[in-house]
Amino acid sequence: MWQLTKNIIQQLGRKRPRLFPQLISPARETRANGDQRGALHCSPLDSPAPLSPLQAAEISYFKSKIQTETLIPSHDNIQQIGAALSTKIKKQFNRALSIRLVDAGSCNGCELEIQAINNPYYNIEQFGIHFVASPRHADMLLVTAPVSKNMRDALLKTYEAMPFPKLVIAIGNCAQCGGVFKDSYAILNTVNEVIPINYIIKGCPPTPIDIMSGILIALG
Ligand code: SF4
């Protein structure tokens, strides 16, 4: 078995392109030559070899600040809404607002928009809002979808596990009235049928700005 492994390592050592030979430690070199001593260890680099022009070009590519798209100036209101959110959150929750999201059977359109507020563009964490995995850590619950019958108990248990004040926001038209799934045999038609809701953000799906504004309004 060891002989087979050794042969494979030797073959890889011969065939693999050596883009950054100076990053391969002496222990790795030893292993490639079949010597078992030091095969499982890494050692610090002694004196890195000078870079070839190709290697230098590769490194400068990763260091360059390439912009894939320009930011839209009209989205300055992200900062305005965010600043208002920050002020309210500091006042009402001391430091941060923790949100638990429950997808109660949506088409995932609403989830994509909710995920977008966490991306580097909207970056909602900078305003003191973060999503948590446990309802026990959540101040606010976001619920999407018309609530499928199979998700009813899970939604109820999540709500019961939350500490007060148990703020609940229903996201999307489906959560409000069933939307495109209205009167399906598999759903309950609204979040309100399972748990009390404080606020509804309409849309199919609502945009990230709608969601941020809705959270702001729901905070009072
Ligand atoms: S409101 Fe629209 S995007 Fe959201 S879950 Fe319903 S169908 Fe999907």
C-alpha cells in the first residue's frame, strides 16, 4: 500500500506544474523523492527563490484591485436607511439586532433577496444587524412563504423558542395571502394562521431596499 502511495506521489511530483517552487518546503521535496523522513511535517521557508516574470504576473493579478462592476450612485439611500437602522438598534437593543429567518415553503425568490442584504454591496452587518442560527438568540423573526402544512410545526416551535418581544415580519406576497400558491392543497395561505405577525413587507419578491426599509419601520 505504501509503495503504491509512494509511486503516486512520485508521479505527481514529476507531472504537476511548479508554479510556486519557492513555496514548497524542503520536507515536501523529501517526500516527493520517496524519503519517508519528514513526510508528514512542514518546515518554514529558509530563503525564497526569486520570482520568474510569470509568477510575478500571477501575484500582481491577485493583488490588483479589479472592479467587476461599478456601484450605482442612486443607492446612496442604503447608507441613509442603514444610519437610521443603526441609531434605532443601538437605542432599542443596545448593540445589535439578531434575526432568525424561516423559509416556510417559499419558491426561494424571497430568500435570495434576503441573502442580498448580507452581501458586500448592501452589507447590513455594518449597521448592527446579523442573522443567527438559533431562535433563542433572535430578537426578530423573518418568515417567507405561504407556510406549507409540513412547515407549520417548525414555524410554531421557532416562534415559541424566541425570547420576547418576538418581533415577526412576514416577507413577500405569499406570506401575506398565499400569493401564487393561494388555495393550494399543501399550504395554509398566510403566516398569520400560525403565528402573530407585526409587519408585512409586500412584493414578489421585495427588493433588498424594501426589506431594509421594512425592518426600519417595524422597529418603530
Ligand atoms: S412572494 Fe414571490 S418570490 Fe416570495 S416566495 Fe412567494 S412567489 Fe416566491
